[in-house]
Amino acid sequence: MQREEARKGHDASVRVFVDFDGTISVGDTTDLILARFADPSWQAVEADWVAGRIGSRECLARQIDLIRATPEALDAFAQKSAIDPHFTAFAALCAAHGLPLAVVSDGLDRIATAMLARAGLKLPIVANHLEWLGADRWRLGFPHAREDCTAAAGHCKCATLAAAPASLRVLVGDGRSDFCAAAAADLVIAKGALAIYCGNNRIPFEPFTDFAGAAAVLVRWLAALGRPARPSEEAAHAPTPA
């Protein structure tokens, strides 16, 4: 488990931060939108980002400028897109323990808000701001960017975690936008590129594949803090027998 010294003291406040694209959502919604609505040149911009020639902020700004879609088309996309079926139960687990839960995304606020609302969830969302310019044109704003962000990200998640009033911070994520924040978290629950990054950089983490697994990790960690789940919660989040 993660950072034993941070677990001492039952009165520590805990906040949970969860990435959206590829973590809560099934697939990366930004990439899916680009594939559906953008000029194919978005892929060359993506290649520059993957190669490290540009940061995610520049990458996203240029890619969003290539999208041609009406608000109705984007909203229809969000209505048809899926989130992890276990995420609602994970959010309920956090609420039962009194843990503030925030969605931290380097993606699009409009899409995350619509998809979570469809699932009956209203959570704080810290993300890039998708602004409609009229007709089928869009612009991406970066209210959570920082000029000193080492990743040149649209949303500097390190700064978001650091600014949160909490003694202990839990991060659940899957990708490059979570790399820097992982070093600042007291518990990292990771899959995909984030799990590989943590392993390569000796950052302690707990692996997961879906939010049923993430919930089980969180329950064990909270128990180690002296916050055991109630029996009903333990039953709800126990692994399903094979």
C-alpha cells in the first residue's frame, strides 16, 4: 500500500481527485470527438504532442480549432458516450465516508458535465473550458493552466491538488496528464500509461481496471487510516467471485 507514514492519524482530511478521459469515461472522449468532427490534420498535431515537441495546452488548442460541429452534435455525442458502470458506486462510497470528490481533467468541461449528468451525478469538475463561437466553431480556454507547469498542460493538476485543503490526497487516473500529480498524491490508483509511469519512476501506486477495483483499494486504504467501511459498504464493494 501507499506511503505508510501519511496514514497515521485518524483525523486527517482526505480528498479524492479522479481523471475523466479514459478513467471515468470509456475511451478518451476528446480523441473520439476529434476523430468524428475534426479535420484529419489533428493527428499530426497529436504526433507533435506525443513526440514532446509541444505541450498538451498547445496541442488541444490547435486541435479544437479544427473541429466543425454544432452544439447539438456535440451534445448528442455526449449523450451516447459511456462512463465506467461502477463509477456511480465509487462516488457514493466517497460520499458515505465524507470524502470530497472532484473530477480533474485535461479534457473538455462541456463533455464531462453532460456525461456525468446523464449518469445522475453532479460533481465539481476542474477542466478546460470549451467555448462555442457560433455555428460549428469552438475555442478551448485554459482557466486552470499555469505558466510554470512543467508539462505545459492545459490543466495543471499538480497545482489543483496542491491548492486543495486536505491532509491526504487520492488520485485515480490513467494517462499523461496525471503524471506530475501522482508524485504529489498520498494514494495513487492507476492504470494504463499512469501505471507504467509510476512503475518506471518508483512512485507507489495501486493498480485498477475499473471503479469496482478502485473502490476496493480505497476501502482498504481508509481502513488502514482507521476509517473502516460499514458492513453494507464492504458487501457492496467486495470483489465478485469468479
